[in-house]
Amino acid sequence: MALIRHEGGIGEYVMVPTALARDPWLTPEAKELYLFASTIHDDDDFTTHYIERALGMPKEVILITLEELNNHGYTRFSVDGNEPA
């Protein structure tokens, strides 16, 4: 196992499920979006426009990728702002 050391003032960390990281059926965009979404705080403005600016992903790709993550059971999301079922 590799030992990784971070020098300097790197802040918070997030955990990524091993199943997601190794899932051969998920696109790289889905893994990137999941990782990015994991860093969002509850009070952050987590909208498609925010993701577009941060990741440079077009809105259409974001929506397809969210659906992909949802279909594989990694996320539950709401497009209209209501709580997912």
C-alpha cells in the first residue's frame, strides 16, 4: 500500500465508496460528478449551473450523469428542488 503525504494546508477530505471507484459500468463523468458532489456542503448552491462552471460539463451531460448515478443506486436527486422519493 502506498503512503501519500500532503504538505501544506490541504483542508477537508471526502470518502468515496470502493464500489463506485471500481464500477466498470460507470462513465468517468459519473465518477467525477460523484466525487465533486461529495465535496458540496449543505449550504452550498448545488445547481446544474454551479456544476457547469466548476467542472466545465454541459448541462445535458450533467443531467444524463445524474440519471446514471441514480440508476446505479449511488445517488438520489431531485430536479425540481423537492425531496427525492
